Amino acid sequence: MNALLVSTGIVALAEMGDKTQLLAFLLAARFKKPLPIILGITIATIFNHALAGAVGVWVSQFLSPEVLRWVLGLSFIAMAIWMLIPDKLDEDDVSLASSRWGIFGLTCITFFLAEMGDKTQIATVAMAARFDDAILVVIGTTLGMLLANVPAVFLGEKFAKRFSPKLIHAISACIFAVMGILTLLKVDQFFSSLM
């Protein structure tokens, strides 16, 4: 359950102001059809994060526990720093010209591509390597994406104005930094030895 809750919370916070949330605003404003956009976000995220989760599991099998601890700890700290860099939606990330794929297909393709190498995909790799249950991590990261992006689809700009992306990114950065430090200090092993 810890893997599900942590991954949901981290990704929901990390997505606030992220380029994929900006993409959700853009698609919602352009097409005004929330259902195919939400379904497209869901399918794209499941495939993207399942791929990332598989990479995380694969990495954890080839590294010794000590090396994995250092890689994960430093990765979480790097994610904390990366969270403080604001995202913007590049024109190259999405072309909203008329699409033969329809709204659902366009959303699937653009969200999948926008997530490639994104903070939340890298976080999914790290959390899948960290936790014993990659399936719960992928479910959690997908839920986190939906928690951040579904309101963006329905509420658009009104939603964006109510939240300070800088504050939310700072909170997310703190969470990643704490996870990194705790991983490097083997805090989870300390608590398990007490029980």
C-alpha cells in the first residue's frame, strides 16, 4: 500500500504545472470534449508508466542492493532539483493541426510522447526500483496523473489560477529530497530492525 500512496501523491504533486498538465489545458480548450481527452490521458499514462515500471524492476535486478540504494537516493535528490525547474509546453511536443486520429488518438499520442523522459516517468522508474510492487507503483503514478490532469480538463484555466505551481513544485522537491536522504541513510532498514 505504501508504494501506491507514495507514488500517487508524488506524481499528483509533480504534475501540477508540468507540461502534460499544460497539454491537458490546451486539448480541453481546443476540443471541449473531456471524455476522449481523459481516456487518452489514461491509456497513454498506463502504457508509458508500465514501460517505466518495467525498466525500474529490470534495473533493480542487475544492481546490488548497496549500489541500487545509492542510485535511487541520488536519483530522488536529482528529481528534487529537477522539480524546481519550471516546465513549459514546447511547440515541438505537440502539433494540434487537424488529426486523422481523432481527439482520443491525438491525446494518446501526444501524452505518451510528452511523458517520454519527463519527471514523472523518471520518478516511476525510481519508485518501481525502490518498492517491491511495480504494479502498485504504476497504478499509483497513473492515479496521480489523473488527479492532476482530469481537473485540468474540466476546469481549464480556472483550475490553473487556483494553485501556485511554484509552491507545489517546492513541496514535491522537498518530498523527493527527503526520500533521497532517507534512502541514502538506510532509514527503512533502521525501522525494520527495530520491529
